[in-house]
Amino acid sequence: MHDFKVLITTFQDSIFTWSYFTDFKKVKLNIEKVKVELNILNSLIGESNIEEKFIELIKEYPKIRQALPLLIAVRKDKLKDTPIITDINTLIPENKIYIFYSEITPKIEQELLIFFRDSGLKDIFSNRCIKNLVDYCFGVEVGFDTNARKNRTGTLMEHIVELELKSFCKKHSNFTFIEQATQKRIKDCFNYDIEIDKNRRIFDFALYDNHKNKLYLIEVNFYSGGGSKLKATAGEYQYLNDFLKSQGIEFIWITDGKGWLTALHPLEETFNHNAYVINLNMLKNGVLEEICLK
């Protein structure tokens, strides 16, 4: 196997593709869910007696209230957990999520008007700052989607490794693999029993050699930046390596990214402790053959 210097000098600068930045498919799906409500709300733009029209519209189409949080760029789930202060003198926060769902009463109407004024939406509608709410909310959703980039990094890494595993199994027909490998899936696909340390433990991949009845469990991740999570992950994978080794199962950790250059010590400890800590460069240069065909 390679030495630690080879690992840390061949880290990838990036695995990002253009599709990493925005998931437009998800954006479009989210807009479709509220498109009708947004088009109804469009009728308020530029109205002179806008507060009266706002309440009239809500009474006639109560469901449009569910689109209102999106107009101030907040998810309903987030608003549910965020008490709101409506009186700056008392500074008493209250949960206001109910005004978007409860039966419409005079009290709810007043609460909605407070929301409409204090959020700034009244001025935005009155001054025609927005011409079309569907287009505006499309932009809001694109903004929301940037928060999902961190999750997409993991997905990209998994996709790259999956392609390599497919290529490996195509060359070596006695090997098969599955992704998102739970205890049950491993049993169903390979008739192989494993013990797990957590009820919801899911391995990114499970690679199985049916000639030797040998199982390899694989975790993958990519870190473009540093942080405390790197040290925790390295420590966890030492424990996981030992836990699986006691069952006769090989553990392969495929990790990459220049973020590791900020946490070399915990990475080196795990590299020296575990049998297989590799990166994408090693994977592409045939390290699976070294590991699995020896």
C-alpha cells in the first residue's frame, strides 16, 4: 500500500461540476408547489388600497397564506421554530406560524396585516418592486438551494466512487456492490450477516467477493475546507475499522479534499491505524486491485 505522503500530496483541489452550484430541477419543483398561490398574489401588486385587498384575497383563497413565508425567504419549518417579536417595547417573542394555517378570524386577519406591514411586503407590493412573484420566488429558491451545496459535495463524491466500483466489478465478475448499504440490504443482496453499532448505520457502499465470501464496507467523503468535523470523522473511522475487523469485514475509507491539510495529525493517526485509507487518485490508479485481489 501507499505511504501517508502519497495520500496527502495527491488530494483533489475540487470535485465540483457545474451542476454542483444549483439544482434547478429541485428549484422548479418547489415553485410548482406554490405557483397557483403566487399567481393569485400577483393581483396585489400596485394596488392602492392594498391592505383591504390583501385581507379580501386571503378570505377568498385561504391557501395563499402558505406561500407567504417564501416571499420573505424563510422555510415554513424554520418559521415554526422561530418565535417572532411583534412589539419591540415588550420584547416578548411568540410563535406565529399558526397565522398561515389556522381558520381565518378577525384576530388572524390583524396578525396577517402586522406580518404584511412589518415584513416589508406591503411596501414591496405597493411600490411595484416585484413584477411577478413566480419569477421572484424562483430567485428565492435558487438562494435557498445554495445551502444544499454541502450535501451535494457528498453526493458528487459518492457518484465518482460509484463509477469506479462499476468499472472494477465489470472487470472482476465475482465482485458486486450496492450503495446505501444497510444491515438488511447487505443480508438481502449478499446473504451476509453483519453486526452494526448504530440502529441507523448506513454504509455508502458494500463490495462483495462471492468467490471468497468476503465483504468490504466503504465510506466516502470530501472536505474542501477545514473544521472540527475532520478530527471527529478520523476518530470515528478508527473505531469503525476495529468494529468491522472483529467480524472479519474489511473497511475502506475513501476520503479527499484539501481540507485535510488543516487536520493532518488526526488523518495520519487513522491512516496508520486502519488498513485502508485512500483518496480518489489512488482509486483511479487501481488501488482496489491491490486491496481486493491480493
